[in-house]
Amino acid sequence: MTTLASPLSSTFAASLVAAAVTEGLLARPKTLPAWLFYDETGSRLFDQITALPEYYLTRTERALFAAHASEIIALAAESQALQIVELGAGSCEKTLVLLRAAAERQDTVLFEPVDVSAAPLEAARERIEREIPGVLVSPRVQDYTRSLALDPPLTGERRLVLYIGSSIGNFDRAEAHALVSAIRAALAPGDAILLGVDLVKDETLLRAAYNDAAGVTEAFNRNLLHRLNRELGANFKPDFFAHRAIWNPAKSRIEMHLESVLRQIVTVPVHDSGLSSERRTDLQIEFARGETIHTENSYKYQPGEAESLLESVGFAPIRTWTDRRGWFAVSLARAA
């Protein structure tokens, strides 16, 4: 019963990348969307980041799941069986804890991980079905930030959407509101969402989490340029761009940038495919010394802010769990 959604065709995927690069690098200031990080190499580097000593987010959220998984599943399901969906699933490492709790509660659990990259989803499928009998995995290769399409749950089941790992932090407040609103629109009354958010804390801890001593986050950031070279034939010299991660207190966010260390011009070929021909345009992108490409935001939330966001789009908060230091929170809410 396991199925794997068809991956994006290479032509269509390349066109999405080219469109994002054209729009972002011609903008002022220059920017690129964070989803470009997650090719196969980027996904592997991010998995390494989650294990770094400075990167507290993953282990703190995992500890919350370890302590409260059974309660989370029971509250989400009430007296019914659950079908579980995870948005931005990646390797599903933390999700194993919740899936085990669900499998202990019901005979069969249908799990639908959603991500833009097929490789980590297939690896997660193999691991989950090997380690947790009774969990059937049906991955979806989909950009849920552009369009979220979910199949109706099985008769008599409720759906629990996991949006964990502080993924919501990549979006500004208006974008986050629109995204959570789209999730609510895809659910039926009684379905639930579990939202994980990183909380505001000491600036030293925040900056260290994105500036690790081993340089893995730096490699992750620069891999975005390697990807554009590989997939579009651009001629970025990644060593000519420095990794920068700064705390912006006014906007309550960590900002990641790639800063040009010298004045340079980068060529990015963009192919425009028509019905009978293909045209190539070479974009000449000029960088001043010190100019940056803004590659990611990671917004940090105040206590209670996630619950207010959920309420504003039609969810009724059920319970929120935080660690003893107040570093991270996961909020469970039901579609009203």
C-alpha cells in the first residue's frame, strides 16, 4: 500500500528554480527563497545541522515529543483514529516518536510526509516502515507553501497535521498567517494541527545556533550557490561569498545572508522553453563588495503568539507544551 508521489519533472523543477533566481537576484535587495536550500546535498547538510551542539532546536523539540507524545496523540484523536500528515517533513527524524505513540494506540496509521525533495522522503519511508510496523507511509513531493492539496481522511478518521521544527519561522507574520490559514482551509472540523515554534531567547544562543564552530551552517548556506551552478549552469564562486547570520531584534528574527567579499559579476543562464524552441538568456548579476543575498529568515515567537496565530485562522487551541527553559513550544489546536 506504500506509494511515492511522482517527483517534479526535471524540466519543471528547473523552471521553478530559474524563475525564483531571476526574480530574487534582480530584486533590490537581492534575495533567494529558503526552499532552494533543500536539494539532496542541502537536505543532508541540514540533517547534520540538527545534530550540532549549538543547534538546540531539534533536540529540544524532540525531548518535548519524547515526554508528551502519548498525550499529544490522545488529545488530537479524542476517541477516533488518526491519519497523520507532516509538512516539510525531510527525514522525519523527530516524527518517529509521534508515530510510535500513534501505532501503539491504533492498529494501522497512515502517514503522509510532504516535502519538495523526494530523496529524503524515500529514505524516511524505508526507515519508518522497517522500524514501526503498522505505519503505512505515502510520501508527497509537493511545495505546500504554494498549494496545499490533501486527500480526505479515511472514513471515521481524523487528520493531524504536523508543522513542526519551527518551519513556520521561515515566514514573516503575514506569510505565516496566510500559510496557517491555507492549512485550516484544507482540514475538516475536528482535525488538528501541531505547530512547533522557536521562542525568543538570549541573543548569544540564537546567533550561535546559526554560526556553528564546525562550519556546517556555512556550508549549507553556500550550497545554495553550488546548486545554482549545477542546475542552471551559473558561474558563482561560492568562496567569494561569506556566510552571515545576524539577529534582527526589531523584527525578532535571525537573518541568513551570503555576502560578496569583493566586487564581482556572476552569469546565470536562464532557459525559456517554448513550444518549438528554447531560448537562453544570460543574466549578468553585479555584486558590490559587501552586498548580500538574503537567503533565509528564522522568526522567533513570544510565548502565546503561536496560539494567537492559530486562533486567528479558525483553530481552537487545546494545549501548549514548553521545555523547562522556555526555549521552544509546540501547540496543539483543533479546526473549529
